[in-house]
Amino acid sequence: MKPLARLSRQLPDSSALQELADELEKKYTVQDALPQTTSLNFYDSFDWRLYAKGFLCFEQNDRLSLADLIGRELVPALSISGEAPGFSQHLPDSALKQQLAPVLEMRTLLLQSSFSQTTRQLRILNKDEKTVATVVLSELRVENGEIDQPICSVQLHEVRGYEKWFQRLERELEEFGTPLPCTREQDLKTALAAKGRTPQDYSSKFSVALKPDMAPLVAAKTIYRDLLGTMRENEQGILDDLDSEFLHDFRVAIRRTRSGLDMIKKVLEPKISARFKEEFRFLGKITGPVRDLDVYLLMEEDYKSKLPDHLQKGLHYFFEDLAEQRKKEQEKLVQGLQSSQYKTIIKDWGKYLRQKKKTEVAKKTPAIGKLANKIICKRFERVLRDGRAITADSPDESLHRLRIQGKKLRYCLEFFNSLYPAKEMKRLIKQLKELQNNLGLFNDLSVQQDMLNSYLAGLKPGSGKAKKMGAAIGGLLTNLYHEQQQVRAEFEATFHSFSSQENISLYEKLFSSAQKPSQ
Amino acid sequence: MAIIAVYNIKGGVGKTATSVNLSYMSAATGNNTLLCDLDPQGSSSYYFRVKSKKKFSADHFLEGGNSLERSIRGTDYEHLDILPADFSYRNLDIALNHMKKSRKRLERVLDPLTAEYRHVFLDCPPNITLLSENIFYAADMILIPFIPTTLSMLSFTKLLEFFKESGIDRRKLFVVFSMVEQKKTIHQDTMQHFKGRKRILNTFIPYVTDIEKMGIYRQPVPAYRPDSKAGQTYAELWREIEENLLSHLD
């Protein structure tokens, strides 16, 4: 069936709303309802996954809606009883849940912005006093915002079967002078702007703008500052334990920093470099246990699907135990992040990155453009060399080492992305990603098997519970082993396409100021 | 989608009031709902202040598709649309008679609406004809408003027999006592007789002036008097029906 027409237009202020109402009442039979004030809450994940897909999720009157950026509802709204929505898997089964789940994945919905909305509904009636169109006058006020000026708009809704009335009123609004469309996206932007924010003000993707003639120290500091910023932004979410990805992003920033300290050599003062290599190693260590457990807990549904019904009970015990362990580790992590040691590291690192000392720049090092070429070439060569050495008989270890090399190459491509043409860099990163996915999966499957094996060894024999867990873990191990064999078999083709002449030529072309990669 | 037919072989049993108020309740609880007024008298349409298009007729209705969809009207209530009746519906039977697969025609007409509506209510004309047979086939639930008297019982028995003969699933049938005057012994006795039986709904609709007044207000009772006894009754009745629908459809 044809969707109902709806239009939304901006009005300058509250008095324009009243003028419009008066105007309509002169010409039409209007039933005017009392204004109603409700709160309108926008939700998205911390990293704006819904917005990035063109979705807006909001709650009003205990109903959760999913709309496009204009504000048209995409699926029927869902009744939620007063509580804030969290993870998609906890929502009642519905079309809305089906839309949200694959986009949000493991991320929780967070309140991004709140309005108080006052609406006044004017029903336009025909001579039978039947409603033939609805006009809604709306005033939005940003809750706790600094600006008190409301966003005023008018919405016209078609009633099915009364298209002509809609058209007539549309002309009426045009004559009144409401030229600018009003969308939900704009509402959201205004609300965020009132707090100095914008949509997508957090992204887990790394991006800094460098210039080829920048001094290496300035460039390196820019990179590290951005990474430190990411860590700071995720801190609170880790402390509040909102979802697993705060810690994940936090750890990626740590790893990138460590990688940077290793790869961008002789740029920072040796003492500084040595100290923070050690400090960031420490940060990696204290954040590790919770992340490891998170990885398994996120696998729960996947593992469940791998085992038959009679092994599910044992699996359930296993995950119960993991959840218990995680609770303890999370407590330790929170202590770690609140410790003076952590605070000192972050404070000192931040202070150092903000310092602008001329003396360091004076040293005769090539500009970052040249240095980046050299670093990338070196990493690329290393991946090529190690990858080519791998045969079907090579030990698993060799793939794990290649994975680390791949990661380093990826990080430096991302660090220096802004120095090169975007289109080509995108292609290189995509190509590398395919190799990384294969190696990453292979590694994940190894780590999982190791973990399950050591868990199995630690089970106290004798109890029925332990038996059930043992059976479930045994079943999983078989599954994971076969899966890993398959991933390994796919490695050769994946690497072959990564090391194609075409790809090598592209690397040469982009980073050619350094020596040629070996053939 | 579930198709709920409100039907009785007899007239004046509160069919239209039941259709109007229940379809309103269905919509008010968040379900996209369509009320098809199949009674040529068009009382449901009257309650919602809707008239059919000049070009719409029984033939258009049976043709289905676009010409039917274009005749659907929004009511004054969110999630509730109505397909208004047309006086030509008095000829629906004759038109059906001339068609192939005449017993299952309605099912085909209603099928495309599945995507749009969660519940479709059919306010049916009183009689047993080819149209009623069509309704019985198409419906997932046949709700029979029933004044608890001896004569009503007689017609209900007849209907059950008809179902049996035609091989239609009798589990679709549900009885709701309607226009119940609790002071009348005959009403009390009849209800007592049926109490606790399968497919007799627990909630009954009392004979009250608020329902009679629908004609004046031209609004569903739960819309203009949600806290009245009648308003509450329809809300309760809808809850009971939804439960039955869910268990029946699963």
C-alpha cells in the first residue's frame, strides 16, 4: 500500500506556531487538543553505529522507535516499560529488534541526547466532523542545554483516503511561508550542538591529518595524542562496564601506541621512549584478562550453536564460571584504572605530548613524509618475506608471527594514511585486511583451543558437573580444530592474492622513495 | 496477520458495536488494524464518519488489489483504518456466484493486506450465504456476539451443524455474550448453562446506554469513555481475544 505522506517544516519561533494555528482556524474546522509535553530521547551506541547506517533510534512515551534520518518510522514502534533500552538481545522479539541486532552487535544503546517536546495537535475536520488531516505543532527544547530557544516546527500528516486534503493543506503551509524542511536528524544535531557535540563525535577508526613536511616528532605526537584521546574517551565506559567494546577500543589504542613507539624509531627522546614502552606494556597487561574473558563470553551464542542439545548443560556451566571470573577481573581492572600509577602514566604522557620544544625539531631528521615511506616499505617487505617462507608444513607459530607483522603494517598504513592518495590507501588496506582476517581467525581458533585445553586440565574430576563441562569442552575442541584446519587451508590463496605483482607495484608506486621491496 | 470475523446469523445482536470497539482496542494497543465493513447498511462506516468512494462497488471489492486499497480510509485513530461499506454490497452474493472458486474468493482478496495489517476485522452482514461461507473460510477467528436467549441458542446450534457439514474448522468459533441484562433470569440461566465451556469467552458485554450512545458520539466507546464499564469491558474482552488468538495461531 502507498505509504502515507508526511511533511515537516521549520518555523522560526513559538509565536509563528500560534499564528499558523490562528490562520488554520480561520479557514478550516479545527479540533484543537491541549498541548502535551513529553521527553524525547535519542539512543545510539557509543560509536554511533545506528546513525552511520542512516538510522535514528528514539524513545518517547515509553515507545522505542527506529526511523530514517528524516524521521519516518521504519518498523512498528516497540513498547518498553520505562527502562532505558540496553543491548538489542534484551529487547522483546520484534521487527525493531531484528533491525537493530545486526547493526549494534555487542554494543549497548546509550542515551545520546534528550529533548522535552511540547506538541499541539490540530485535527482538520470535514463537514461530517471526520478528521481528514492532522497538523502537529511542535516545540523542542534541549534538556539541560545552554540555549533555551526551542526548535519550532510543523508536521502535516496525511489520513489515508484523504489525499486531496493533504495537498490543500500543503499549499496552505507554503503560503504561510515554511520553506525549510525539518528532519529528525536536524533535531538531533541541534540537541548535540547545544552541548558542543556532533553526531559521530566518537569513532573507533583511527584518523589523524598529517602533512609530508611535518617534523617527525610533531607527527608522532599528533598520532599519540589522538590515541591517548581515544583511551580517555573510553575510560568511563570501562569503569561503568557498559559493554565490551569500551575496553576493546581502549586496548587497541594501547597496542597502536606501543606499535608506534616500536616502529617510529629515534624520534622521541630515548629516555621518554623507553619509559613509555614499559608503561604501555604494563597497561596492556592489566587490561588483558577482562578482554580475554570478554572474547569467550561473546562467543557464547556461537559455541551453543556448535553443540548438540545434550552437551548444552555443560556449556552453560562453563559460561557461568567464565562470567564469575570476569566479575573478579573487572573489579581488579577498575582498581587498576583508578590507581595512582595509572593516573600518573596518563598525566605524564599527556603532558609530554602537549610540550612544544624547539630543540628536538632542530635535529636533522628527514620530514615525516620520507620517514613514513621508509617505515611502510620496511613493514611491507617483512610481511612479504615471512609470508613467502610459509609452506603447508610450517608450524602454526609461523602464522602467528606473520599475523603480528601484518598488524604492524596495518597500523603504520593507518598512522600515515593522510599522507597518501585516499583511494589507493583504501585499496591497500582492504587487501591487507583480507590477509589479516585469515590470520586473525587462525589465531583466535588457536587461542580458544589453548584456553579450553587448559580449562579442561584444571577441572576437578569426579563431580557430575565437571563431567558435563568436560564433555561440552571436548565437543567444542573437535569443532574448533576442524575449523582451524580449514582456515589454514585457505591461507595460501589469501597470501597469494596479497603478494600479487599488482599489489607490490602499488606499494612501490606509493612509497618508492625508499629502496624497492624485494621480489 | 489474523482475520477476525464478527458474525451472527441474526441481526441486532451488537455485531457492529463489537467490531467497532474491538478494532479500536486492537489499534489502541499498537497493532495496525483494518476494519472491513461488509454490511451494506454501513453502520461501522457511519460510526467512523466515513463514506465509500463514489466509484467503489461490490465488483471492485471482489477484484481486490489496487482498487480495494484505494478505498481504504484512515479513521481518527492511530493504527486504525476502515474499508467502508457500499450499498452495492447487497449484491456481493450474486457477484460471488458468478465467480470461479467462489467459496474462497474473499481469502484471496484479503491476502495482500497481510503485509500492512496485523489484524483485519470483518463486520459481517447477518445471514448464511455464499458470502458468509467465504468469511468462514478466510477468517482465523469467528467471533459470535450472542444474546443469551433460547432462540439464540437455536441459531448457534444451526451454525455449528453448518460448520460440520461444510468441513470448516470449528475451533475458529468463539462466542461472546452480548447485550446482557443481568436482571433478566433467562440471560442468567443461559449464561450459566454455557459457563466454562470451550470457546465461550469469559468477558461479556453488558446492555448499557454508553454503547447505545455510540450513534450519537460516532466514536468507539473506549475512545470517548475509556473508564466507563463498557469501555473497560471492551478492553478486557480484547485482552482475552488476543490471548486466544495467539494460542490458536501458534
